[in-house]
Amino acid sequence: TQLLEQSPQFLSIQEGENLTVYCNSSSVFSSLQWYRQEPGEGPVLLVTVVTGGEVKKLKRLTFQFGDARKDSSLHITAAQTGDTGLYLCAGASLRGTYKYIFGTGTRLKVLA
Amino acid sequence: NAGVTQTPKFQVLKTGQSMTLQCAQDMNHEYMSWYRQDPGMGLRLIHYSVGAGITDQGEVPNGYNVSRSTTEDFPLRLLSAAPSQTSVYFCASTTAGTANEKLFFGSGTQLSVL
């Protein structure tokens, strides 16, 4: 059983639409990261959020860390076809040696 | 700068065969880890290491062994491959200073066990 659940699992939208992806857990994390993965490649980091309630913006992407540091969301405004990919959240364990646990993933397809 | 290098890119095994997936990084990262990626499951942590001589289990360690004799290398061994180990395997590394560090990933090894 994975500690981080993402929803939705799949999302297909038209270019220009907005969307939100959720990452939820019953565990508390030191930090929460979001990665994007293209086919045939490893994931690439988009952002790291550390403080409960923190909001970070990366162009059209807005990331938020829950107040209790158990959940996070990724909001994309005016999606573009270049946003297509697999989005993964990853939580870093609070305990001494850091384990990075990944979520189940959200596969996004943006149609022209 | 090569970053994280995984070999081989593709591998087909028969049930019961053994093999080692290689992972090397040239960034002097203390932290290295192995993940497997299956459809609909995201990435699941197999084993990780925070330095030479130190390894620990992740979420799905059964059927896999690791060792960390040098900072640069972190091989993953399958002693007796099973069809359930068919997956895409990723190695990742980072500095171990805090929990906020960026993970650098290799390009993956696609393994099929028949």
C-alpha cells in the first residue's frame, strides 16, 4: 500500500482548460515534491514545498502544501499540449534517514 | 556531466535467472535509491542508501539485494528473477543534507521476466 494517493489517476482535457491534481496521505512529511515524467525518461523535479500552507508558483503551475503537511495540490491554469505527461508527488520522510516515497501518479493528456 | 547512469537499458530474463542492474552517479551524492515503476502504481521504493556501507529497505524490498561499497555505485541484484519483477527500474540520487533535495534520476531499465 502506497502512502501517497493521487487523484485523478487519468485526466484528459482540452487546451486552455484549468485542472487540479491532488496528493493525499495520512502521514506527515518533511517536504513534498512534484515531478513530471515523459515517456522513456526518469522524473524531473518541478517544485519542492516545505512549510505547511506554502504556495509556490511556476509560470502557469501553482503548488500548495497542506497546513498539516499531509497533502498537496497542483493547479494548472490554461493547460497547453506541452503540459502532457505523468505528474508524480513525492514525500520525504520525517525520520532520520530520508526516504522519498512517491504517489500513484496522474497521467495528464492535453488535447489541441 | 553524466549525472545518473543506468545499465542496461533493456533486459529480458527467464524465471530463476539472476542479474545485476547497474547504477552510477558522478555528482558525489550521498543518497542513492532504487524504484520500480508499474502501470498505475507510480514509483515504489525498493532500497536506498545514505552513504557507502549503509543501506536500508524501502516499500518493496523482497527479491532484491543491494550493496554500497563506493559513493558512486549502487547496484541492484535480482538473485532469482520472477515474472512479478517485470517492471521499469529507476535509480535516483541526491545529497543527503535535508529532506528538500532534488532527486536526479537515471533513464531507467526496462526488465521483462518470462
